[in-house]
Amino acid sequence: MRVLDVLSLSTQAIARNKLRSFLTTLGIIIGVASVVAMVHLGQSATRSVTERIASIGSNLLFVMPGTSLRGPGAVRTSAENFDLSDVDAIRREVDGVEVAPALATTARVVVGNANDTIPVLGTSNEYLSVRNHPLDYGRAFESGELSSGASVCIIGKTLVDEMFLGQEPLGATIRVGRTACRVIGVLSEKGESMGQDRDKTILMPIKAVQRRLVGKLDVSVIYVSALVDGTTKRVQSQIESLLRQRRRVDSGGVDDFYVRDTQEIAEALESTTNTLTVLLGAIAAVSLLVGGIGIMNIMLVSVTERTREIGIRLAIGARARDVLNQFLVESIVLSTLGGIIGLLLGVGGTWLLTWKLDMPFVLSPLIMVVGFSFSVAIGVVFGFFPARKAARLNPIDALRHE
Amino acid sequence: MSDGYGEVRESGVPPTIVELCDVYKIYGRGATEVRALDGVSLTIRAGEFVAIMGPSGSGKSTCMNIIGCLDSPSAGQYIFSGVDVGTLGRDERALVRRHFMGFVFQSYNLLPRTSALSNVELPLVYEGVRPALRHRRAVSALAAVGLADRQAATSAELSGGQQQRVAIARALVTEPPVLLADEPTGNLDTVMAREVMTQLTDVRRERGVTIVMVTHEPDIARYADRVLLFTDGKLVRDGTPAEVLA
């Protein structure tokens, strides 16, 4: 029997029962689509996390007070805050770094008739490069403004859009807490990150925030950026030994501060999303398996229902292996069709979701090949048993079957 | 059409094509043992038209299934065209059926929702004949049974007599030397039955094909030139219709 004839016999049988064939295939379609979509979405999420962490600033170290247990869910205990002398010390003692102090708070901000509670960050000009958040237009702080703690501010795009409503922000005076504050610059757009609008922010000289908004001379975080790639580890250990000295931590004692690398955070988050991807993929693979059982079920029913047809085929000269091939190919064709449709749906669904969620669309040829081959394999495995049952029928009994 | 057997027939006695020697077909064991065939010996010559008759349970269908290589005997020898086919395995018997046997059944047994032409082409598909040639042969086989204009019709669109003629076309499209008919008129009224029997006698005359037909209707058996009468798994009478049915 010619290979093409086996294929055409099988497709004829499938076409004769369109609705049933579709329903049979549906299990595979859903299985493949969910496997492909889940793994792709997981990879997109990983990519989006790493991209966002890169956008925070590369070679970036966070120096924070408190004791840290390593890991994504770090526990922090309270400890004495830093002040600007610590910042100066790091600038002075550690080579090849850019240092930006930061003191975060929130304040009631009034622009004309609009008012909202906005995160305010006291910092220095280094913040713009260390945190990779450059100005869109306007200017940075002048050194006089920084040393005197002048009430000037640089605002994020969201404020321009939502509070200035098309008016020119540069040179305007806004109210931040109880301070009148002149806008000197506008930050470039950063978009949303982990549920936070990073453009809804106000930068002020750190001394202005310390005196006018917080009333303390604290620095809550020190951002340190290593200027040369691959030196973050050295910078980190230098900062650690410097701060141990300044904060009088005994050798062997527990640090009351910690230095955290963005790379570490990225790796921790990446391993989390990877675990999630594997988990979701595994759940989806179970649905593919269930789809395969669906095929087997329908094929078994189909063999019983078509017993007489099988008898006719045997009587006119089909060998057992011809019948086996026909039914096996039928199930492979069904599962392959399901695989193709599922693949298209999975990729399409991923594209739609990543577009809606504003994530990068990652296309992985590997997972597409794996998903598709898996669906074909399911056709072979789950089609074999019903096909063998058909091939083993006795022609006389099969012909008598009502 | 040259059939090879015609020349022999003209020169004298046609060769034996079917030879059963002391054939048994036994189902079950011990107390529940059923002897569907109980020591049957018979020979059929090429080109003969043989009717097998007998009450139900007499073993006539079992006998035809064995002659048609659908079944194998429990004991005894079946020589087909000089070859012992009684001991062949499943797939070998399938090949004998494919190349040497054509089947016509009481309930036509056409594939449902399939055109007459595709039904007739089916045996050629298993033979591995190329599609173009397959199509030509199926068209001419349908034309031979007078259904040239019903190629695209499915069995639901054909009368019983027409369906049985499609089945005859399907049985003969591979040009087998033997045609086996199991109650071919059992589901047909007398008009259509006569139509089908005429068809069978025509193909026999034109092609010299050997026909073995199971029937329980004496009127139908009279179309044959020899009648075998079975009772309780034994061949009890063998002769012309006039002798056996008298």
C-alpha cells in the first residue's frame, strides 16, 4: 500500500466526522497552546524583569542600614541611619565609583488646582546617572542649590501630564509639603515597573528634603555605581570594610548595614520566574497528556463503531498492518493538526498578552519544536493501542458486527 | 477479456481451483463443542457457478468463509489453485483475498458516506495501484455493472440493487478468479434480485470467473449450474439444481 494512500484514507475518515475530529483535537490544541503560551510568557516575564533591573542602572549597589539575611525576602532589622558624612567618605575612599545619597519621603504636592501625594526623593545630581534616569529637558541642580538645600525640584513625566495639564512646567512654582518649590527640570520617561509608576516622582536636593520635609539629617539609601564593568565585587568589599570601620563593627561581628548588588537581585528574581515557568509549563503539559487520553478514548470508540468497516477492508485484502497504519496515521494526523493549531494559538495568545501587559515578546524556537513534537508523539503513543485493537479484529466477526 | 480458463475449458475439462479435503471447523471444546464443518470434501472447477444451500447452522457460511480465506479450517486441507492455503497466517490469507477473491455480501457492505467510485477503487488502493490507473479501472468496472452514471453517488443515494451492483464491481475490479457471494439477494425484492443475478451470470459468462454463492432461496440457486446442500456441517447432496432441488 502506498504511503500517500494511507494518508488519504486517514484524512478521508477524519473529514467524514468533522465535528468529532475537531472535538478530539481540541484537547491537543488546548494542551499545546497552553504549554507554548505558559513557557513563552514565563520567558517574557524573565526577560522583562532583567530588562527592568538593567534599567535601574547597571553595576549598581544599594547600601542600606540594617541587617540582611541574604535572599529575595530579606529581613531587615532597624539600625542607625547613614548621614552625608558616610556618603562623602565613600566618595573619598573608594575608587572608580559614582555615589548618590537618597532620602525618600512622600509629600502633598499642589500644582495650581491639582493636588496629589507624590514620592519625593532627596538626592544629588549623581542620581541621574547612577540610577540611569536622565533629564528630558531643563537642568540639573547647581552646586549652590545642593549645598544650601534650595527649594528647587526636578519632576517626573506623570506630574507634567496629570498636574500641569499642558502648561509649561519649567520655572513654575509648585507646593511640596509646606515648601514652595521651583521646577528646574523634567525627567525622561521610565514607565511602570513592578506596579510602580516610576515617573510619578519629584527629585530635590537632599539637604532640602532633610530640612524642609523630613526634619532629620538622615540618608536612607546610598546608591553606588561602579564606573568600570566587573568591579562591583571589589567596590562592594571596599564599601563594606569602610562602613564597618565607620560604624565600629567588630571583626566577626554582624554588620548593621548591607550592600546589595542589582545583579544579585536580578538573579534572585530570574530564578523565581524560571521556577514559575517550569511549574506552569508542567501544569500545561498535564493538560496535553489529558488531550492525548482524549484522542485514545475517541479512537477506541471509533474502532468499535467502525468494526464493520474494518471487516470490509480486511475482506477485500487489507492486511492487519494496513488497518493498523490507517488508524495510527489517523490519530497522528489529528494530533499533528492539533499541534499546529495549538502552536499558532499559543504564540498568538502570548503575543497578545505580552502586548497587553507591556512585556517583551520572546519567541523560543526550542519550546515550539518541543511542543509540536510532543503533540505528534502523543498521537503515536495514544493512537497505537486503538489501532492495534482495530488490526487484531477477526474479519468474520467484524463483518457480522452490527 | 482473456481469462486463461476459457482456453482450458474449450480444450476439455477445466482445472480444479478449489479443493477441500476432509475439512473440519470446530468451535469450543468438550461439551460445548460445535462442529460447524464436519469432514467436508469437495472440489470446484474453474469457471463453475456453485450455489451452497442448507438451513441456518448447517455450515454453509463457514464453508464459504473458508473457501474465501476469511477463516482457516481446524483440520483438513484446503488447496486453492494447487497451493495449500489452509495453513496460511492472517496476513498471507489477506494477500490471497486481495489477489484471488472478490466478495459480495447480503448487506452490500459498502463504506458509508463514500462515493461508489471510491468504494470500487478501495481494493486497488490496498494493491498499491497508482491513482490514475486505479481511477480508470474503477470507472470501467462500474460501467460493466451498468452504473457509469452513478460514480459520485454514496450508498445512501443508491437503491439496494444498485448498491449490490457497486459491490459486484468492487469485487471484480481486481479481476479475481473467484467471486464469493454470501446471500447476495437476501435484502432485495424479486425484481432487484433478478437484476443482480443477471449481473452475476453475465460476468461469469464474460470473464469465466468462478462463483461460489450461499443462498437459501431455491429460485436463486437455480441460476447456478451446481448446488451443494449442507446439513449439520456435512455436505449431503451435490448435483445440478434440477437434481438437488427436485
